[in-house]
Amino acid sequence: MSGNPDCAIATADALTLLLHNQHAIGAAIEEITKWLLENGVESVAINAATAMETMDNNAKAITDAIMRLRCC
């Protein structure tokens, strides 16, 4: 970003919005996973839970990147 603070802020803002979307999708997957478990589709629920774990891991990395951009 060659030291352009406006560019870093815009990037951080965009990543923040994507992170909020990721949290919303995670919440939806969690609700669907709960429904799947309650309706006897355990194998699909396990796959959904695995996807949520991946999203959680990525959310941490995205958060770290946002914080680095905001500190520039």
C-alpha cells in the first residue's frame, strides 16, 4: 500500500464489512446445524460444524490483518 493511510483505512473498512458478513453466515450455519441435528441428519451437521471451525479460524486471521492495517 506504499504508506498510503487512506488506502489502508479503506482496506481495513472493507475487510471489517466482510468479517461482519462472515459472522452472519456463521450464525446462519449454526442455526442450520442445530436444525440438522434435531432432525437426524448428523453427518451433514458435522460437516457444517467443520465449516464453522474453518470460518472461526479465518476470522481470527482477518481480525489480525484489520488491526495491522488500522495501526499503519
